[in-house]
Amino acid sequence: MTREMHMFRSIAALAMALVSMAVMAAGTPVTYKVNGLEYEGYYVTPAADAPLVLLLHDWDGLTAYEIRRADMLADMGYAVFAADLFGKGIRPVEDSDKRQHTGELYVDREKMRALMNGALGAAEAQGANTGNSLALGYCFGGAAVLELARSGAPMKGFATFHGGLSTPSGQDYSNTRSKVLVMHGSADTAITMQDFAALGSELEAAGVPHELISYGGAPHAFTVFDSDRYREDADKQSWKRFSAFLEEQLK
């Protein structure tokens, strides 16, 4: 084989590998069922064995925001399954509808847990490595992540951005299996610093490894791009810490 032919084949092989990676990293909607009802998540992965992030959405359902975050994580080398906790086609716009859908799940915690476990099952069906996984949530999704943590889910970490922090009556963190990371805006008027401190006390009492970080001047939903609540400094700082958390927890 000539040197030129060898170089040509090497370049062709590299090009094919890059194309394969690009195809694999392209996200796709995934329709799945939980208790007979249809849900539509989003799955993206850069490699078949990539560590998995289960991403849980805000109170407006699975939208372009969560998909953007999922794609950012895929670019960092992580598979992401963005779950749907409301139902296929249900993406509420009015605040009253958002409160209705989240309120139903806050009342029915068993359903909330079933939906998250169903999403993990759907991710596994896509080939995701659920044995090396971590949960991430925004706002309502952050409250759901803490519900998953309290359930005893065998995940390697639980992270929330400006999420709900209160613990329902009758629940605690005695079954939580791994570290909890909470990133919170100290100017959040919906979820106060008193709520933040109370969660820290609960985690400490339960012996759960945890890290609670507050960002000065950051309001609720401070990571949401193109909104009047967005705070670039707090977003970048919290994303940097979360990126390190991923490396620490997902080996």
C-alpha cells in the first residue's frame, strides 16, 4: 500500500468516525408510556456508554430550554434523557395551567416518583447507562429531583437549580444514597433563604453529603436564558460548579 493510499484511508476513517459521532449526538424525541399514558421525552448521547443525566423540567413542561441544556451536556460528553412529567403534548402556557399540572404531582407524590422511574426506564430502553447516572432539575424539576433523592433512587448524585426545597410531611432524607447539590438564588422570593437553610439542616441531620450554594442578587429562575430573571454571572458560576459535580460523581 502506498503512503498516499494509507493517508487517504486514515482520513476517510476519521471522517466516518466524526460523522458517526455527530449522528449519535443528534437528539431525538422519545415517546414512552407510564401507567398506560403517553409521554414524550428527549434523548441525546455522544457515545453509547456515556454517563447519563436525567433532566427534569420546569413548570411549563419539557421545552426548548431543557433541550438546549441537554445538548450542552451532550457536548460535554454526557448522555441526557430529558423527561416529560406532564404528558405528551402537554406544555402549559398560562400560569394557571402550570399550577394545575405541578399541583397534581405535588399532591400525588407516588405518581411523581412513578413518572421519574418511568423516564429512567425509557432512557434504558434507548440504551442509556442508567447504572452510571445523576439527576438534574430546574425549578419544579428541582423539587422533583429532591423527591427522587428521598425515594432512595440508586443514582450517583442529585442537583437542583433554583428548585423547590421543602420536604412533604412524613418524608425525610434517610434513604438518600448520594450527594445533593443545591444552587439557589439568594434574591429568590418564591423559595426563601429560610427554606434553603432548613434543607441544609435536614440533610445534615440525615447524614447526607451535600453542598448548598447561594448566589447573591440572583432571583428565582436565574439560569433561564432570554428572561428578565436571567443573571449571567450566577448562571455561569452555577454551571461551572455543576460541571465539576458531574465529573466528581460520574466516574
